Amino acid sequence: MKKILKYVLIVLVAGLVIIQFINRPEKINDPVTENDIIENLQLNTEMAGLLKAACYDCHSNQPRYPWYANIAPVSWTIAEHIEHGRDELNFSEWGTYSARRRDHKLEEVVEEVEEGHMPLPNYVKMHREADISEEQLEMLKAWVQQERAKIAQEQEGE
């Protein structure tokens, strides 16, 4: 029984080492452009800090990769989360979104945070700075309301 356990352990360790060299996900960390929401809307330091801490790792082209993002199969999961997050909302491409899409995304941001879906609970466990307090949620809601009002005025002027 001990020999079987030893061989299983050796095979598992060897398998973990081998998968480190297979299908390594590409890490994207593009420079900030004028389309980035922080640049585009000239956000204040507090709002920019909130978005960077709670959203940017999955919803921008400037994620911070933790050390464990280099270890498969965790790296695959992180890459998948980032890809899905960017598909849903990419703050780095905010300036390219239509007014209607920006309005809808802002509405969704508040809904997702209020419902506890965002930031992802597993992400918050590993990144305590991403945990949004009630005070931060109120700040986010006020900012979203203000931005949505600007978008509505923009659409009326067209």
C-alpha cells in the first residue's frame, strides 16, 4: 500500500511539473490609453483607486498578476476569469463604447456589486483590498448616477 501511494505521489508531482510547460496563458498588461475610464472621465483618486483595487485585475488591460498566476492549473483559471471579465466589461476600452453601452454597463456595475456577484467572492478572499465597503458602495452608486446623467444629457444633445 505504501509503494502504491509513493508511486501515485511521484506521478502527481511529475504531472504538476510537466503541466507548467504546457499551454501557458499569455499575460496581457497593455499601457494605459485615453480610452481607459480613469483617463477618459478624469476620475478622482478615490474612485480610480476603488476601480483599480476591485475591478481592474479582471476588467482592464492592466491586471496585476499575483505570484500564483504563474502556476498551472491556477494560471489557466485566472486567464479564463480575466478573458471573461474583459468580454463583459473592459475599463481600458471605455472610450470606445457607445453612450448606450456605457449607460448599460454602469447600471450593471452597481447591480453586480449590490448583489454580491462582483468582485467575485473567491477573488476577495485572496485580495482583501477588493472588498467593497458600504461607504465605497454608496460612493460608487453616486458616481454611477452622476455619469449616467451625463450620458443621458449627451444622448439628448444628439
